[in-house]
Amino acid sequence: MSPPVRIPVLLPRLPAAEAILPHLQAIDSDRRYSNFGPRVLEFEARLAQHFGTQPGTVLTVTNATVGLTLVLRTLDLPAGGLCLMPAWTFAATPSAALAGGLTPYFAYVSPKTWALEPAIARRALDAAPGKVAAVMPVSPFGAPLDLAGWELFQKATGVPVVIDAAAQFDGLQVGRIPSVVSLHATKTLGIGEGGLIASTDPVLIRRAKTLSNFGFYGSRSATGVGINAKLSEYGGAVGLAALEEWPAQRARFARVTQDYVDAFTRHPAIQLSPGFGQGRVSATCSVLLPVSAARVEGGMADAGIETRRWWGTAAHRMIAFHACPRTEVPVTEMMAERVLGLPYFSDLTTAQIQEVAHTLARAVEAAPAI
Ligand SMILES: Cc1ncc(COP(=O)(O)O)c(C=O)c1O
């Protein structure tokens, strides 16, 4: 049996009760609890300001998974089409496509960026076993994607692109292509459960808003097959408090991130995920090992350090999706075997980070090579 966890893999920190209280009292006094009330509208306006975009470019939703499904529905795609996506992703991405009436079609990722890139998507389109109705690139652990490249791809192929940017709150670039960000407690701007859709296309955001409320737009008659994806005023209250605290919270994450970058410069065989520490903060710290993660997990647990393979076996090997079509995915297979999530949260100390890096490096050295 492993000793008790001394350093957990995650210890979220959301706004404290006293920071949320003024917003809760405002709910008590105006008695608006949901349906695009004042807290949610203000949270959306402040999010747009935060991203440097116009009002009306951000819609909040109950979570990112529902947000992805909602955007697919907003695009009115032919049912039964394929949704091209990387196999290297969390279960939510293919689940959202299936809920949107599409079949996931998994492709490989670049070993450099860990992401599905426009050039890979072009090749996957040519090899597709059916009509590709949409493409859903995924930001790997919050790394930025090639937005300009995806805009060119969309223009050239006519296939709409929806970005799963679940962990990419910090540094999100908002363009016409819709991005969906998670506000789950495990993310950098966490509100418990929540998500946002961001796009500079106001028509898309308005349509998504309509479909997030049963398809109602100005009347109680459904104008499309909608769902209920509305964030409640309580979610909005936590969101407002979280945004007020964001500069301090981001600074804490930035310090933790820099400590990891410093700690791993001494261990070059272990690679931080692409983009980690390059001017933005992520929600997790995942590293690529030169050996199988299975060979070091036990040693880390024995030292009281919790680790997690955030994306498990990768989506194409999960029971729910293994029958979905795919290209060969050798890089994803390698990632699924060798990528490990390390403790990462805003109040992790420098000494803890050095201990994690040192313990991992020792475990890697002791592990038989692949
Ligand atoms: C890549 C990816 N997509 C989607 C999601 C789902 O986000 P949510 O929990 O807000 O539904 C996650 C959650 O971590 C994720 O990692």
C-alpha cells in the first residue's frame, strides 16, 4: 500500500465565501436566479473585456462539454457526418461530438505541438471514410493553437472548425472560429462547473444563446432544437468574484509555472508540455517522459506525490469510442504511454516543486528504458 498523499496532484482554489457574498446578496435583493440575469450578463461582458473583444462575443454555459455540443448544433451540420478531432484528447471532446449528432473521427497529432494541425487535418480529410462535417482541434493542456492556420483551413475546405480550448483561459485569442473554454474547478479560472463560448461572430453567439435556452428567441416558441445550457446566477456570482481575483490568482500560477520550468532545466530528458511557461499559465503540468509513465507512477506514489494521466489511454482507446473511425495515431499512442500529469495548483511551494522534479528524475533514471 502506498503512503498517504503529501503533495496532491491538484488542490483547486476558488474565490472564498466572503468574496462571493456581495454578489449573492445582490441575487437576494433582485431575486433573479437564472435566464440571463444581471450577474451572468455582467460576467460575459467582463470576460469579453478580458479577452479584448467587443460585447456580445462571449456566451457562458453550464460546462465546456455542453458548450462544444451547442456550437455544433448552432452550425446546423448534416446529422451523421464525421467530426475530425485528435485522438489525443479528453473524453469530453468525442462525447460532445456524439451529442451533437456527429461521429468522432480521430487523427494523429504533431509530436512538436501535441495538437491536430491544419496540415494533418487536410490529410485526414482526404483519407476520411465519409463526409467530414466539422473539425474540432484541441488545445493540449492549454497550449495556443494556430488560429490563423485554422481560419485558412476553414476558408479553403469549407469545413467549419470549432476549437476545444477547455484549458486555455489564459491567453485565449478570440477570432471568428468559436473557442470553447472550461470554467471547471480544475481550470485556472474556475467557478465550480461552467464554460464559455467565444467568437467575434455575433450571429453565431446569438444563435448559440438561443439554442442554449430551448431555442427561444424573443418568444416562447422554439426556433431550433435547443437544449438548456444556461449558467445560473449563482455561477455568474462566483465568476464575477473569480475575475476580480484573477490578477492575483494568475500571478500565483505564473510563479508555480516558472518554478517548474526552472526545476526541469536540470533534467532535460523530461519535457514539459508544448508552450508550458511561455507567457501563459495552464491548468495542469504534464510532462513527456523518456520512459513509460507506468514505470515511475509507483515510485512517485511511494514518495507521497500524486500524479495523474489526465487524458488516460487517449480517446480512441476508450470503450465508448474505440469503434469510431481513425487514422493511424502513433504519436498519440506514445503520448498515452509516456505523458504524466504532475502536481500543479496555485499554492504549491517552490520546495514542493523541486521535490517533485527531483523525485521524478530519480524514478526515470531508475526505470528501464522503453
Ligand atoms: C480537452 C477537454 N475538453 C473538454 C473538457 C470538458 O470541460 P467541462 O468539464 O467544462 O465540461 C475538458 C475538461 O477537462 C478537457 O480537458
